[in-house]
Amino acid sequence: MKKIVFLILSVVFLASCGSSKVANEARATMNGDWQLTSITYPGNSQNVQVSVLNDVPARCLEGSTWNFISNNNTGSYVVSGLNCPSETEFFIWSIDGSNDAMGNYDLMFKPTNSDHKSVTGNTGYRINLTHLSGSQMTWEQTVSFEGKPFTIKMNFNK
């Protein structure tokens, strides 16, 4: 009986170590500069005006440059769309590997000021990181729109 308990505990321990390793690899891959190339709305044929990440119009984020610093989990992006004020926004981020068994990660994202102090209190964003490679990254977030699920997909290139 003791051997079975020991075996189960060993498997749980090894599985928990694997998740953090994968999350750390994802953090390292995200490090550096990325460009948000497009924002799409899969499965939606309506022409809607969407605001994301602290009420920034989606059209203002397309073409924006993002910087992720993995050694301190901080970053910034520059809003750069047509007829949009050119502003630098700051954030802190982390990778949650709790969905790693399904091949998914969640990006935890919290807006901050330039000193990386929260500007939203305890409020942040959980965004599904659906694809991450050395040169491409895709985020998806599902929100409710008119009582139905609405998916926002953000595509980045490095």
C-alpha cells in the first residue's frame, strides 16, 4: 500500500514540475518585440466596433508594437492605429500553465503605469494563448456580446 501511495505522489509531483517547465519555455519564447498584425472575430459576420484591453479601440491596436520582458514579467505596447493617439501603455504579465494538459496556456495580463503599478486595482485579463512559436503568437478571448459568446482573435509576428 505504501508503494502505491508513493508512486501516486511521485507522478503528481512530476506532472506539476512539467507544467511549470512548459510555462517557463513559453515565457522565454514571448520575450522580445512583437507586432500585432491583425484582430479578427471568428464566426462573426457582423461589422462591430470592439474595444479591448482597457477600452482601446481594436483598430488602434492593429499594427502596434509590443515588448515582453520575461525576466521581470513587464512589458509595453505602443498604440499606433490611424486616427489614434500614439500612446505607450504598460503592463505586467505571466503565463498560467494550468491548462497545459490540453495544450493551452492562459496569458495573465494587467495594465499598469510606467512604474508598473496597477491602474486597475485587482482587475486584469485572462487571455487564451492558442499559438506560440519563435515567430508567431495568437491570443483568443471569448466575451459575451448580446448574450452570446463572441471571440476576439489577436495575431502577432516577431
